Amino acid sequence: MECQPIAGHTHSLIHSRTHTLRTIFPEMPINLPCMSLDQGRKPEYPEETPEARGEHANSTHTSRKRESNPQLWRCVYNAAVWYFNHLAGLMPVVMLAEDCDTISEFNALNSGVYVISTQEYLASFWPDLQAAQELYNSIAQTLQERESEEMEKVYAEHLPAEVLEAGIKSGRYIQGILSVNKHRAQHEAFVRYEGSSNKNSELNSDVLLNGVKHRNRAVHGDMVVVELLPCNEWKGRTTALTEGQGEERTMEDTQSQPMATGRVVGILQRNWRDYVASFPPLEEVQSQSRNSQKILLIPWDYRIPKIRISTQQAEALQDCRVIVRLDSWECTSMYPNGHCVRVLGKSGELETEIQTILLENCIHVSAFSEAQLREMPVNTKENPWQMDSSEVSSRRDLRNTHLVFSIDPKGCEDVDDTLSVRTLPGGNRLELGVHIADVTHFVKEGSLTDLEARLRGTTYYLADRRYDMLPSVLSADLCSLLGGVDRYALSVLWELDANSLDACKVWYGRTLIRSSYQLHYELAQSLLNGEEAEVPELSQLKGSQRDQKLGELLQALETLTRVARHLRAQRDKGGALELEGVEVRAQLDEDKNITALVPKQPLEVHETVAECMIYANHWVARKIQESFPHQALLRHHPPPKQEYFNHLIESAKARGFSIDTRSNRALADSLEWAMDPQDPLVNRLLRMMATQAMSNALYFSTGACPEEQYYHYGLALDRYTHFTSPIRRYADVVVHRLLMAAIQLEKEGSLNKALAGNRELEELSQQINNKNRAAQHAQKQSTELFQCLYFKDKDPQTDERCVADAVIYAVRANGFLIFVPQYGLKGAVYLKDRDGQVVSISGDGKCEWNPGTLQRYPDKISTCTSTGTHTFYLFDHVTVRISVKPSGCHADTLCLELINSKPHRAMQPESQPAGSGRSELVQEVVRWAEEASLQAEEKKGRKSKLSREERQFRQSKTPNLYVILQEISELALHDLSACQITNTEAQMCTTSS
């Protein structure tokens, strides 16, 4: 559906079309040039500039007026006559007009130039084009309504640009980006106070805009100018949970302390985009369109206001999502005006929802063009790719001298990085190597592929798919450092002191590598743990040859782990933070159906690989910044504002911990000490709160930032960049080019090609930051979509997977926020419903709704009913039921319902006597340990060498009597009346072989 409004009485159109007008002008030939003039007002597109409208070109500019201009019309008519004569009368010219007087005056002046109305033109030339006729009728009705309706102002007029500019300079006004609270979109929006010259001492961060009237037609994302209200009119943030994100009810009694509050007086820049929206329910459509064709569409994003469009297809598109574009928002209208661009698809269908997520994050990824693919090297069975001999001779060849391997997630195709570590001759030094795919060899600067990668900025990873930054022949093949094939790489090699592990020497350059092993994280960790694991690359080898190769790989992994621990310890001394995020993977079957939600399990090998990558990024940052002090691309992490730590500090205090946030080192130490031996989730949640308080790490050009702001707060490094993932991040591609330029400058003393200047690099940095932010949001929304899909086909009343243990991590006025570790979910639990009833707790912890009251405290909330009082504390474990709350216009959401005030436990088998559980469990532990010991003895002969623990501490890794007795001792402390463990769970409690 293509619908575009045209405003004004007379419409601009110059076109030629093969058609006939035999019903009106039988003498006309087939091809008719058609022209007319538009004096109406154009839609206000955000990207449109005065230059694009011709307002600064004297030869083409005509002032826009609603009334007809006979003199101007005569000029255009004379031009049409000239054109008719220029064609020697072989082809009549048709002009379009809407004014009846104009048509009657000019239509009879010349036999070769015809003046007709748009309606007559469409009916005669395009009788089958129903959509165009409907659009015309809609526009005509809109214009008629606009003229007839009273122009009563709903919003205040925006101030002139010169007044806004003067007010910002004087400090009277504040400028910033409008950010609407998606949970309270009708009531709360904020403008972040950054960089303004406001002299109000009480203003430190955000300005609250309370209600839509104070936003004054500004839309989420607009650059606005705000005037502060008098202090006695200041409001506070709402502290209550909202049951519906779009609900429109005030909560004056649940506000926090008053904060700076203001109103929008002007808009500096409209940042409108395409929005995904849906039609309201059919009964609303019928009510709205009874006397007009106006419909209020409901955007998918809660933060965007309803959009008024004109259409006759509302009922036909009832279950569809459409793309809409804003045109204008007059001060006399409660809602903005817009038009539909196209239909996206049926609501609820997976492809429609995925495309919605992409569009809402301004992610536009189409197939790579033929022109871009023609730039790619060919690698087929018939024509395999081969290394260029001149390229081979110019690179350092590591294929026969270094044991190179990669460690990535299972199924990874775009392998950016590989590692190597070895002892140098003499034994006094180690060599650590980080080898990164040499993308810039294949992607030349300024090429079509480079421009496309720059536009995308990153690879977009969703729950069930990815959209690559580079064509697959590079991302999954020639650039990917796959096992057993020769590849070009850009390497950093350090010589480390074998004892202190301090860096003695570093080398940067292009290399040739051949990865010997393509390991996944779980396999590498199993090898490090001394567990029996099958390495695919060794499956064809037998006996001593296999043992030798496996021994070399184990030695490399253990050395790498020792180096990574040292590197981490060095950063820890500087204040590096170990933060916690919620990372959940949707496990899919072959048909892309979701089968499980799997939270990421932390492994030491994750940190090992990460430390090596951080080390490489840090050293490359030092190199390019020293070579190009004013035009290097770095990444910094600004320190967070202290007020953002309030939630963390108060939550830790409730558990008896003190959090010092004066520096990253103090924060890291505080989090390290905030350990509850009874519940490890407490520390995890505190680290998640610390993560929430952090500012975003950003790319920047060194010439646009003072050196003291280069610091990376989270990693505790003075300089940092991204170098290790050029297949999926364009920033790394830029850094690779800078590194090669630095190497060339060091060798030759000059550059063959000038580098991008500071201003260009800073603009590129901002663009990449925006793309990265969009990628993160899209990935999060995609995960939430699949979380809903996972629970959607399950009955929450009967399916055990819908009941889970949850931990309270924040208290609100009418409920609390919880974290469900089993699924990595966060959400709200309500203790008070819309009818005023509150949750009451029975003796066995079960919940039901009864009349009562709530009392909130900083670290707890109490429910008081006729059955008694119950208090929920921060970090309490409760049992919740998970269900899906469908939404036709927005994304589906998960509903978390409190069903028991006690922690969730597995059901106790009814046939098991209460007192027999402990002895049977001890027997199960002993039996399992004996079987594991026998298996270990059988495998002992096949092991090529002792593990690190066995060599260093002379300690066996197989279960021994001490371990078994320790297990029994711990089991004796368990209260089986509160927790009965099944046989399967018992196996999880025992020692690993």
C-alpha cells in the first residue's frame, strides 16, 4: 500500500504517460505531456532541508500560499504553450488544477493545452488505478476538514529559532534529546542535561517532562529545547509498577522526591523515522471512521504517540503491521499526521515480528548487490581460491612454526581470532600470539563492499539468525580463520618473561597462519579440567601420535590460562571490574522452533580468551595513538555518575554490605567482598546492578577528546580500541588500516595515502556507536521475542516449566522486581491489583488476593490483610508462574505471577518416606563415586600426560575417600524436609571425575 498525502489546492506534477483521453478529447494522440503547479505546503520530512526545497534559489523559489495565484498560473500556462509549440503541435499538453475558475479561464485559451482537475485526470487516464483515486479522495477530504474545523490550539506555538538560540546561550533554556519512559509513556519523559550552559545549581542530570502537554509535540528522539518550570511545580519520578506500559492513569501518591521539571518550548531537530504501527480493534475503527476516513494508528513502540492517517483499508488491514511515516504535527492537533508507506505483514508471524524489530531499530539489511559481489574473490570446488605468491613473500609465515588454534562458541562460522603460545629457545621467554583475520586485504578502502560494511557498521546477531556485515564468501570462508586451511592474518606477537610474564618485546605485522584446532568453549574447558574429550582434529590419529598432539595442545591451553590469569590480575590491581549481564541463548531445533532457554554458563576459558583479546586491543590502541595522536580511533568508557549507584548501594546495605563507588578499584573490591555464602545469587545481582549503573563505552577520535578522557573505566586501561573482530565490526576494520599505516610510517617514515582527518573520523565514530546501540537493542528484543515464543504454547497452570524460582532485586510502591535465573528473565511482580486488592499469604506460602494494604520500605514491602501480615525482603526467593500476555499492537510480554512466598523446589516423591532420603542419597553418592573411579582407572592408561594439578600438587583428580567423606559431611547438613532431591539431581551434587 503506497499512500502519500499532498497538501494544498493546486498540485505539482510533470509527467508523461501512454494513455488515452478519448472520452473527453477524442482528437488527442496517445502520449500526453501533463504538467501543473503546486502552491501547497509540503509534508515536513525530518531529512528535508531548505536547500532541497529550493528555498535559497531565487530562480526557482516561489513563496507558498494557499490561495490561487493567477499571475503565477499564467506564467506556467505560457510555459506549457511554449512546450506545445516546441513539440510543433504533435502532442497536446495536459495541465492539472483544482481551482474551478482557473480551469474555466485557461482551458479554452489554446486548443493544444488542456487544463483539467486531478479527479477528472485520474478518472479518465487511470480508471483502473483504484488506490490513486482513494488517495485523492482522502486528501480532498482532509483539506476540506482542515478548512472547516475550528483552529483551536491544543499545544503552545514553538518559539522562533533565534529566540531558542539566544536562550540556550544565556542559560535560560536547556537543549537535549527527548527520551520517553516506555513504561509510563503518557506521563514521563526526560531530557538529559548535557553540555548546556544552564547555570541552575539544582540541575545535575535529567529534566522531567510531566505529561504530553509539556512535551509540546516533541517525539521520542527529537532534539528539543526545554524551559524549567518554577520549583513549586516540580514533580518526581513514579515509583510504582505500571501493569500496562501504555496505560493512562496518574500516580501522584507514588512519586519520588521532586526533580527538575520543565516544558518544551522549541524543537531544534526532528529525528523522525519510519515507524511500525497497527490498526486499532475493529470496533474502534468503525467508531473513528463513521464520519471520516481518519484512523489513529497505534505504534509498536510505546514511546511514540498515536498517528492519524487517512485510509479506507482499515478493516482489510486489521491484523497487519504497517510502516507509517510522520508528515506534520500542528499545534491544533492532539496527534501527529502521517501516511502509510507499506504493509509489513501479519501480526504475530515470526518474519513480521523480526522485520518489526529491525525497522524499529533503523536496521536496513538487504542482500549484497551484484556489483558488491563482483568485487569478491572466487572460491569454489571448480575454481578454488589460492594465495598470491607476492603476498606470501611479503608476510611472516607462521604455518610451520606456531601451534595456532581458535576457541569460539559452538557452530561459529565467522572465526575472527586465533591464538598461539610457545616457549622460545632458551626457556627464559614465552611468545604469546593473537592472530586476527586480515579483512582489509580483501576489502579495499572506498570499494563498494567497504561502503556497505561502513553503512551497516556491524553484524547483527538475533536469536535465530544473523545479518553479516560482509558477504559470506569473506565472513564464513576466506576471512574466517577455519581449521586446517591457510589464511591471511594480522598478528600481534609478544615476548614475555617466562617467570614474571611481563612483556619484553612486541611485534605487529601481516602473517600467514594455518589453524590446527578449531575448538569450542566447552571442549577447551573439558580439556583444561582433565576430562576425557574428543578433539575432532585428532580423531583419525592413533596411539602415541595422538597422545603427543593432545599433549602439545593441553600444554598450550594450560600456558595460555596461566598467562591470562596474570593479565587479569594486573588489570585487577588497576581497578578492573567484573560485571554481570543477563545473557540467554534460545536453543532451536532444525525447524527453528524454540526448545529451551539456556542462560550462558560462565567458564574460565571464556575469561582466558577475553583477556588475550583485551591485551591485543590495548597494545594496538597504544600503537595507533602514539603514531597518530589526533586521528586514531579508540574506545573509552566514561566513569558513571555517582547517583546511578544509589540502587546498588541501598540494596547492598540491606544485606549488610558496604559498597564504595569512589573509584573503579574501590567498587571492584567492594563487590568482591559482598559475598553471601548462603546465596551466591546475591553477589550476581549486585554485579548486575553495577552493570546497570554504567555508562556506555563509545568509539571516538583522539583529536576530539582530551587525553585524560581516553580511560576505559570498566577495563582499567589508559587506552583501548577494538582490533580483534574485523569480520563483524567496522570499527576494527578502521583500526586495522590505522595499524598498517602506523607500521608503514615506522618503516618508511611516510604514508602512501592520507588518513581520514579528525572530523571525519569523529563522524564515523558516532555512526558506528549508533549502529552498535541498534544492534544491542535488536538482539535484546529478539531474545525477548523468543522467550515469549517459548512459553506461548505452554499451559501455565499445568506445565512445570512455567513455574520457577525468582529472586527479589528491587522494591516498588505496589510490588517488586524479580530475576529468574533459570531463564535469565527480569520482570515485575504486582502485590496490588487494579481493584485495590493485595496479595495475602497463607501458612504454606500460597498466595491469593484479598482486601488489604501495602507498606513499602527501602529494603522491603509488607502486605497486610485479614489473614495477617507478610513482609518480602530484598534478595528473598519466591516462586512465580510465567505466562505470555499477548498484544495485538505491541510486542507480546511475559507476565510473572507470584504463587508462593517460598523458594521453588522440585516436588517430593509421594512414595518416599521422609526419613529415608538422606541414607539413600549417601548410598547414591558412594555408588556413583565408585563407578566414576573405575572409569577413571580404565582411562588412565590412555592419558598421555598428567594434568596441571596432578603435576603441580601431586593430587589425583579422580574421586578419593576424602572427597566422598566431604560429600557425605555436607549432605548431612541438608534439611530434606525443605528440599528433596531426585536421583538425577543427586548426580549434580556429587564431585566431577
